[in-house]
Amino acid sequence: MDVRISPDWKAVLAPEFEKPYFAELTDFVRKEYLRARIYPQGKNIFRAFDKCPFDSLKVVIIGQDPYHEEGQANGLCFSVGDGVPFPPSLQNILKEVHDDTGAPIPASGNLDRWAEQGVLMLNAVLTVRAHEAASHAGMGWERFTDAVVRAIAERKQGIVYMLWGAYAQKKGAIVNPATNCILKCAHPSPLSVYRGFFGCRHFSKANEYLTSIGQSPIVW
């Protein structure tokens, strides 16, 4: 597997890469790419860790599964490549950013610009079969991404965690709320967006917190 990942993340996660379950996971994923259409492209599986180095981490957004339709998944949760129509959750996220901060809704749903400012956009599962949501769930990715969250929680404080929906909230339960900013609300999917995602103001709240601890805010 072509692991494109920043050197500091590679060092932090090195013990995980050596574990037997990760070897089994890697073997499974390699075989899947040979026998089926898998998203994202292999070079982009760890792209979230390449675009947002560990040393510059400020915000963690936790997603669940990569997009599973053609051309959508690009390795960052909720993000799509330039020119790709916005999936519904991303549409709702950018609407909330606009309503919360006044930032215009961008022409592109490529969220590299967030990652490059220190926003880790982490899916719980990093690969998926085309047109089959959650098809790579339960194969070991969740254990790996739990280790990612644990590594951040153990090594850093003053991090903003945006936990949208019950799944993300469970994954982020390990984080100490006394030394970090934990923001919780409903998931931005059309099924739950009106249950508290719209109006959550997480983007301005994140910036207020970052500013309060002497960090520069994110340009959402």
C-alpha cells in the first residue's frame, strides 16, 4: 500500500503499523483493490494525515465512511475533489459555515484548505467498495482510527473536536473535555440535520476557543 503520510504522523502511528491486525487489514485492502472498485484511490487512503501534519493539528472532525460513488472520496471526510457536485452532508456543512460565519459557499467542495490549516478530517473507516456503504466496516480500520484519536488525546491538548452524530461522539469519548474543546451535535446528513446540526455554530465556536488559547482561527 502506497502510504502517503506526513513524517510526524508516521512516527506517531509507527507502533500501530507494526501490529498483526494492521498487517491483516493491509492484506485485505490490497486484495480488495485488485478484485473490486474501491474508493478513495489507493494513494489517497491516508491523505488526511498528509494534508494535516500532526504538529499543526488544531481541529479534529470525525466522519464514518468514505463516499462510495464515482469520483467523490478524496481521503478527507466529507470532502470531494474540485468540480465534483456536493453530496448532501457536505452541502449542509457548507450551509452551516455560511450561516454561522458569513463565509460564502465555495465553488469547490475540496476541503484541503481546511486540512492545510490544521483540521484533521478523519473517517473511522478509510476505504469502501463502490456503491456499497460500510462495506469495509469491521475489517480493522476502526481499531486503527481509534488509535489515532487516542494518540491525539494522549499527546495533545487544546484541540477542538467536532463530533457530529452518535457514532463520532462514541469515537471521541476518550478525549478529556477539561483540556480540549468538545463540540457535539447531530450529524449533517439530510436524515438528522434539522435535529441540531443547523444552528450548532461549531465553526465560530471552534475559532473562539482557538483564539482564547492563543491559536490562530481557521478560515472556514
